[in-house]
Amino acid sequence: MDLDVLKQQVKTIVAEVQQSAKLGAGRLLVIGCSTSEVLGKQIGKAGSGEVAAALYSGIREVQEAHGFDVAFQCCEHLNRALVIERTSMERLGLDEVTVVPVPTAGGAMAAYAYRQLKDPVMVEHIQAHAGIDIGDTFIGMHLRHVAVPIRPSLRQIGEAHVTAAQTRPKLIGGSRAVYELTDANNSCS
């Protein structure tokens, strides 16, 4: 598997999600990734630190260019806990949990990210503004309540199926509710 191709594929997808979800400072992207699936193997059976490094590098380039936060979801053995920077955890008012992800309990991607972040911590729950699922890892539990699919131009990274979503505020009200202010509905008289 060509690691440079994998890096470029993830960069393309992250950049498209960033643009669609308007990710910038103060916004959060969750990444779920099975490096086994990227290699065409069964999830959890062939994790790769080399694949994780290539993907992390591509994700990081887009993140640094736009200033959003990233959380990396662990596998089911850690109940899909997340790796995140301490500053992000504190800004978001999240509770830290104690565990260190390793490739066999957490997954290769989360384990690699944990070792790359400046001050990594683990949290159990987040409500991200957008997410990318590489290899059907099921990130939905970490998205805000109303998720809307994003259709990136690439639907695979390596051999792994990719889906993406952004979130929006709930639309509330009934038949008379208004969702955008216009000249016609601006008057209160």
C-alpha cells in the first residue's frame, strides 16, 4: 500500500469536510479509523502504525491550516473513548478518563495519535461538529444530535469505506416557524 497515496486521500477528504462543515477555531472534528480496513483486512485484525502515521500526517496538515480541533476515536475495547488535546478537553468542559490506547486496545490510529499530540488526554464522550468514519467504525455516538451526510469526492481510503457527516442545529417549531431572517419577516409591528 502506497502511504503517500493514503496521506493524499485523507487530506482530500478532510479538506472537503472542513469546507462543507466550516471547521475552524473552536470547532471539533471526530475521526474514527480502522487501519486494518484501510489495508483490506477485517477491522481489528491487522492494525498498522505505518498507515496510522500516514493518515495522521494528512489529517494534521488540514487541521493546522484551519485551526479546528480533532478527536480520534478508539475501538470498542475502550468503549470508543477518544484521544484529544488537553486544551480542547478543558475548553469544551469534558471529563478526563484514565486509559492509554495501544494498538490492541484502542486501535493503531488512536494509539498513534495519543503519542503525537502535545498533551493528550482521553475522554468518553464528545459532541463534534463533523466526523469522518474510515472503515465503518461508527462515530455517530460522538456527533451532535442532527447529523447531515457529506458526500466526499473519495469514498475510500485504501480499501476502507469512508463516510462523513456534519451537524446543524435542530430546527424547532411548527408550521409557522421561521429559520432565516428576511425582509418579509423582519418587522415586529
